[in-house]
Amino acid sequence: MNIVKFPSLNLEFEFSKIAFSILGINVYKYAVCIVLGIIVALILSYFSKEKYDIEYDFLLENIILGMIFGIIGARIYFVLFNLKHYDNLIDVLNLRDGGLAIYGGLILGGISIITNCKLRKKDILNFLDYIIPFVAIAQCIGRFGNFFNIEAYGYETKTFLKMGIETINGYKEVHPVFLYEAIATFLIFLFLRHNQKKRKFKGQIILLYLIFYSGIRSLLEGLRTDSLMLLNCRISQILSILIFLTSLIVIVCRKLSYKKVQKC
């Protein structure tokens, strides 16, 4: 059993990583959180009024594609920057103990969705604007899988939200970075849903997501003790900064272009 404490809130949790077993196969709470996030995203998207003329069947088709390739991409990204920890293919394929990197999932999952939209002759920006808020809420829920795996935490701290955990070096109180990101992605979800109602140009919602998520992630990555590294650099932090700057430049240009059109 694992024990996690939030001393300032007088909370203590004792739990196992395993949610339940099916025919002797353990199903981990990490996986349950990811699946729950996808289910909530599907339900909320079904009741969304801002569908931008997108059929729900097409959404489901892309969710399945994005989920399959997203998990593959998330695993590839994680393994590539942790090669020294994997001795054989069986270890690489074992997802039950975690080991998924969100950027890998967003990249390969996004590529699969964009490709499908292209093949089906659907408006790519329109679809991404529709789906991205629900990706954010799925991320929010999925991040709690890190809580059950006791991972994605940061350096030792004395802040109000400090989290107490047992490590190989004894008891420590650390930044619960997973919780910071869960709160951030929930707020991003609310912000994007609000902006969906008053979208001014195609691509605005996906750009806002990229700006806010990458900006927040670049800051949070600096707190983590388990960052994926390339040489001496935090690869996800570098990627976040690049995405943030690129998206910011694009949205400024799009807004200026939109204003010119409005004046004409």
C-alpha cells in the first residue's frame, strides 16, 4: 500500500496502484484515470452546442484514432528518452505501471486526426477547434493517474499544497506537479469552452490551447524531478517554449489579418 499526505490540508490517502483484476490480470488506477478522462470528454462533447457542423460519428471516429495513436506516441516519446531503463520489447510494451508522455500523445494523436480529416476532406482547423477543449478536460482527469502511481512530482517544498511521500531516501514533502497541471488544464478547459461561443476565426481555439498549455507546462516542467532529458536539457520544457512562441506569433498574425478583413 502507498501513503500520500497533504499536511497543510490534514489529508492522508492510503491506496494500492491496482484498481481491480480481471481473470488474474491487474488493471491499474493509472489506466482507469485515462479511460475515465476519455469517457468524460466524449460525454461533454456530445452535449456541446458549439459543434461547428461536425457530426458526432466523425468525432467518435477521430477519438478512436487519436486514442490509439496517442497512446502509441506517448509511449514512444517516453521510451526514447528513457532507453537505458528498457532491456527488451516486453518492457517497452508494458504500460500498466505508467510511462506515457503527454507530448508524444498529442503529437502522434494529432497527426492521426489531421491525416484523417485530410483524407475525409473535412475542415482541419474547424475540427481541432471543436475537439481541443475536451482534450484538456481528459488531460485534467488523466493526470490523477500520476497521483496513484506517485509520479510527476517536483522538488521539496514548504508551500501550502506540499505533498508528503515516502521515497527510497525517506519521507519528503514535494511539489504535487501533477495536481498543478490538473488544475491548470481544468481552467484551460473552462476558458476554451467560453471562447468557443465567440470564436472569431478558424484555428483560434486550438491556438489558445497551445499557448496556454505550453506556457504553463514550460513553468511546471522546471519543478519536476523526473523530467525526460536530452543531454542536460528538459526536452518537454524546450518543446513547450517552442510551441508557445510559435503559437503566439501565429495567433497575433491571424488576429491582425482578421481585423483587416473586418475593416474592408
